[in-house]
Amino acid sequence: MNNLINIIPNPDPLPVAAGWFQILSHLTYYLHLISVGIMFSIAVSMTVGYFRGRSDENWLAFGKEMAHLLPFTIAFAVNLGVAPLLFIQVLYGNFFYTASTLIGMNWILLIVFLITGYYGAYWISFRDAGKQTVKKYLALFVTLVLAWTGFILVNVNTLMLRPSLWNRYFSHMGGFHLNTADPTMIPRYTFFLFFLLAIGGLFIAAYSRIKHGEEKSKPWVAYGTSLSGYACFLTLPSFIFYMRILPHNIRNVFLAGDPVWTIVSIFCFFGIIITGYLALRKRLMPASVVMGINLIIFVIMRGKVRSLFLDPFSEKFSAIAANTQYPIMVLFLVTLLAGLALVAWMLRKTYMERSG
Amino acid sequence: MNYPVWYLPVIGGPLIIAFVAIVHVVVSHFAVGGGLWLVLTEKKGYREKKDYIIDYVKKHSKFFLLLTMVFGALTGVGIWFTIALIHPDATSHLIHTFVFGWAIEWVLFVIEIVAAFLYFYNFGKISEKLHLLIGWIYFVAAWGSLLVINAILTFMLTPGKWLTTGNFWDGIFNPGYLSSTVFRTFLCFALAGSYGLLTATRKFKGDQKKELVNYNGKWIFWSLAGLIPSAVWYYLTLPELAVAGIRGGSKIMVTSLWHLAISFGILVLFSVYFYLWKTEKFGFKSAIAMFLTIFIFFGAFEFIREAGRKPYIIKDYMYSTGIRVADFDQIKDRSILMNSKWTMVREITPGNEIKAGGEIFRIQCYACHSLGIKNNIIGKMAGWDLNKIRRIIGSLKGITPFMPGFAGNDNERDALAKWFYQEVHGSLPPADRPAETALDGPALFDSFCSDCHENSPEDPLFLKTLTVTSLEDMTDILGRLNELNEDMPPFEGNEAEKRALAEYIIKSRSEK
């Protein structure tokens, strides 16, 4: 353990108490997770729409509709990812930067892939009349790019929790590593992929209902709720497998070791089942409410898993600085509220003018 | 030292940063200036009731959306990733010091993307008044982002009072902040005008083209007029060392200054010729030339700014190597290897010197030097013997103020020198002993002095020893170099060489 402590970089001091950054990172990550779920599900649905659209005009129209939505969702998913990434770097920057250096080449290439995928999304979105075959494969490419982005993010997020795996750096320092030696990485990634579809499926159903009305939207509400429902049930094997292979001391906290966290994990598990059940029954509103609550539980649980992994290295956590910045934090919170109010005003005003 | 190094020795970290940073800053500045250009041009279209101008703005806004929302936003994340990979210590420090500044910038970014989407997708679908208002909101949010990020950028070059107070606002309102903000704001407008020229010359002909060339020309002309006083103001806030670099002390700064001056001159000539005189002759090729010239101007400015910070990543606080200024002496006295977390060698033994040298290169030199494309250190050492390499490493600060001193002990310096020598020549010199130098004055001067001194009457070596006339005194001075000036290495030749060199200096001086 001493050797591991020695290689963990020394942290910089925090401008306000760590708890504030925990709250901010959880809150913004919650929003990011929803936006990524919507984005990924729309990308998958666009691809499905274009592939099935060869023989069915309705599917083609659905694919096009998803294609028009995708660029917005990528913009918001990227934007809402910035804030949790910022706050996590404040809390655990010394762990995070080390992990990102180990996968440096894959980490930086992510930007290149994302730019390509994002332009691909716009290309499809702006060309209604283009060749469907090209669009079909481009849609698949964009979806794979987004899935790859998630894979790299899960890599860095799991590797930062495992200083015991960092010595692989010395076998190659050019950043070509991935965290494949960590048994938790793949189940965590597959869990995320299905979980994102479960979130976004509900959005697609809700969007279709609002956009096309009760009657016309029926097939797409059915599609969205089915996507969400099946994805919920598909997360369960990954969830169980992930829990099984967590280190004993961490798993124990969620499985009877700590009553509060055991209840939280049970809520999370059954929350997914209930969401899946409600979604398959096409009960959109209750399913969305349960999903919303479940996401809160999931985000908190994820934070707990991270802190349990990192607790043995707590002496490398940032301490609070002598020069605290509470007034600046208040300024940020005021700016955030004012900014959100301005965004809401712009959206409302535009909507009102457009709808006459 | 604190973090592992993302090690790509052929490419080198600075080249990656330069590439990502330059494309990002150009796009991000265009995102600011272009925001104002869109609303003012749209307003002009409404005011003058010219549909072709509104159509022009609409098309422009599509490109604007594609460039800023995709390329601008993602290269913004990209530069963040890149600096964290190349300079994790500095990035961590900046993130911890200015986290709420960055968080405010994120809020402005949220406003920007919502406003940009609403602006583009609602052309002709909402009232002119609301559409323009959304455009204004976009511009103010984008300019607000510049205000925040520029504060952090200028902080790195001129941290000012923050160094003693550690206060957030002292860091933000640092000595270079206001002048740099004004300078960059004019750059934003110049970029917006230059892109406007590209599309105007492509899309229009005859009077419409003339009108819009004239209109966009105004953007560039008045931006150039604003750039001159703001550049002078910015120059006045630069630290002494950066000014010395511009005035000849740093080759890269001088070269970049020439690029800056020439490109600015071309821009002024272009503007005067086409905006004030022959507007009708301005074509698409001229617009491309203008755009590229602004790109070069901007790139040169960024190179000067980056180079002006050397040897620091945060002036007077942290060296480019990630070592804090306050820790430097302690590390130097002890050992760079012992103080580094991510090294395979902690202690130098006779069997591991070369390996240790390679580790020290990675920790100490790689932040600025590569073994390949950019700032190749090996190429510079082609004709050097082992002694010279050793000496240069030991007197880096004396040779150039733009490099931090070597932060290791003598054994580590020797190990690094041997590693360099082996990289250059493929093997160590026979028997690893100091190469013998012939007892002839010019050869001795070349071997022991020419790294820092010139054989010229203006050189400090000759000026400071004017009163020394006896051979004994000069020999004595050569024996105490490091006592007389801590940035000089001790004389490493033998007694006969020392005496012969002293004789040569006296003789050479009297001849001059």
C-alpha cells in the first residue's frame, strides 16, 4: 500500500469544502447522464430507422426525425459533461490525470472521433434527400463513435480508482493502454450502454407523444417504451455481475454490510425492474418518474463506489486551501441560476412566438 | 515529476499543444467576433430592407453553427485534455485555483449553445426583434467566455499580486488582463470580417459584392486600428524577461515577432488598398490571402505569448517542467529522481546511468524538447563532446534565461549527459573520460567558453576582465568561475588547459 501511496501525485488544495464539489459533481452528472442517455438512444434509433427504412417508409421517416434531433443532443451531452468533469478534477484530479495519461493516446483521439461523429450527425441531419445507403452506414458509424466515447470514459473512470494497475505505465509510456485488466470495466460499460438506452427510450416515447399526438405517435411510443423496458432488464445481468466482482470490502457495503447502502442498492435494483415493467406496459409517465428517482439513487451509489475504491488513499485527497473562495462559489451559483432563467426565457419566448 | 509523463518523444508535447491550441483559439475567437457580426449585419439587412443581406447572414449562421458548435466546442474540450496530458501539474493548479471561473464559463457556454441553436433554426420564424435579441445574447455570452478564459491565460504570464496574496480576484485581474482582453476582442472582430469577406466574394457580384466587401473591410480596418494601441498597451504589461525575448533574447520570439509585423503590414496594405481605394477589385483569392494572413498574425501572437512565459508555465510560480519555483532548490540539492514519483530509477549506480539519464530527460526536458519534430534537442548536440554536454546542462540558466536550471544533483547531470551523448552518437566515448583538448587558445575557447561567450570586445567575458592583466590573476579567475557567478559552471579542464586559456584571453583582448 505504501508503494501505491507513493506513486499517487500530490493533490492541490480545494477552494471550498469537498462536500460542495461532491454536490455539484453529483448534480451535474445527473443532468449529463440524462442528456447522454437521450443522445445515445437517438443515435441508436436513427440507425435502426435508416436500416429498417429500406423497406418501410415509416421507419425511414422516424430515422430522419431522430437524425434531426441528434446534433442538439450531442451539443447538450458534451456541454453537460464539462461540468462534472471539471468538478471531478477538482476532487480527484491527481487520480484522474494519472489515469488519463495512461490511456493518453486513446483519450486524445476521442476528440478526433467525436468531431468526426458530430459532423457525421450534422451531415445526415442536413441532407434529407441524400443517398439512404450512405446515411445508413454513416448513422451506424456515428452510433459506434458515441459508444466508443462511452467506452473510453468508462476506462478512465475505472482506471482512476485502481492505482494498483497504474504500474503498466512503465511498459509503454505513450498512452496506448486501456483498463482491460480491470474486471469491473466491461460489466460497468455494458451496464451503462443498456442504462442509457433505458433512459433515452423513455425520452423518445415522450417526445413522439408530444410532437405527434396520442394517435399518430403510437408506434413510436411503443418503440421507445419497449427500448427502455428491454434495456432496463438487460442492465440487470451487468449490474449483478458488476456487484459480484467488486472487491469484497466494497461489495459487502452494498450487500448487507451497511444497512443504509444495502437499502440503496436494493432500491436501485428494484427501481430498474419497476421502470422496465412500467415501460413495457407503456405507462410512460410513471416509468419516467421512477426512472428519474432511480437515476438519483444510481448517481449517489456510483459516487459511493468511487469513494470506497479511493478511501484507502484518502491521505492523497485534497485538503481545503487557506484562501477559501466561498463568495466566488456564490457568484457561480447566482450565475448558474440567472443563466438557466435566461435559457428558459429564450426557449419560452421563442416557443410562444413560433406557436403564434 | 508529480505525474506520469505522456511520452511521445518524436512528436513532443509542445507540438501537440500548439496544434490543438492554435486551431481552437482561431475558431473560438471567430465564435465571439462572428456573434457580433451576425447581429449587426442582420440589423443592417433589416434597416436597409435588403433581403440578400438577410439571406447572406442566414447562410453565414449555418457555417457559424457548424464551426463553433462542433469544432469550437470539441477542440475546447480537446485543449483541456491536451494540457492535462502534457502539463498535469499546471492544469491541476489552474483548475483548483479557478474552478469557479471555469464553472461560470460553463454556464456562459450553456447560454451560447442554446442561443446559437435558436438563432439559426428560427431565421424568419420569429420576430426580427426577438431574433436579434437572441443574437445579442449569444454574443454577450461568447464574449463573457473570452473574459473568463483570457483571465486564466494572462494569469499564467502575469500572475501579479496573486503570487503574494493567492487571492482569486488578484489572479483574474492580473496586470496583463485588460490589455490582452482588448487586444483579443479586436482580433475577434478582424476574424469575423475576414470570414465575411470570404463568403461575400464567393456569393456576390457587382454592386452587391462591392457593398459587402466594403462592409466587411470596415470590420478589418477598424479592428487593425484598434489592435495597434491595444498591442502597445499589452506590450507594456509584459514581464521583463518576455520583453528581453522580443528584443532579441529569444530566437522563437524574434522570429514570431517578424511574422507578426509582416502579416500586420500586409493586412494594413490590403485594407487600405481595397477598403479605401479599389473595393471593386477585391476577389475571392484576395479574401483567402487576407484570411490566411490573419491566421498567421494570430499564430505568431500566440507563439510570442507562449514563448514569453518561458521558463515558466505559470510565471514565477511553476516551471515548464512542473516543478514549483519554491521547491526547486530543495529538489536540486537532493535529487530529481528521488523526488519524482514516476521513474523506474531512484538512485544512480554505475550500471544504470544511461537508463537513469533517459528517465531524467523524460522528467526534466521533455516538457519543451523532443527527440524528433519540434525543438529537437539531439540535433543541437551534434558536434558536442561529453564535457560540453555536461557543462551546458549544469549552466542552463546562465546560457539562456528562458530555460529553468537543471534540478538534479551532479550524478544526475552526468547520467543525463551520458544519455544525450549516447542518443547522439550511438555509444559512449571510449573509457568515458574527459576528451583531451589541444593546448591551443581558439580551440580551448571554443570548447570551454563559446557555449555562452563570443570572442568579441563587447562580450562580458572581455568587459569584466579588462582590469585583469596578469596571467596568474586570469588563471585564478578561471579556477573560481562558479564562485564569481553562480550561473557559471566550474572550469573543467586541467591546469595546463586553464593556463593556456587564460593566456589566450589576455592576448586576444589586447589584440582587440
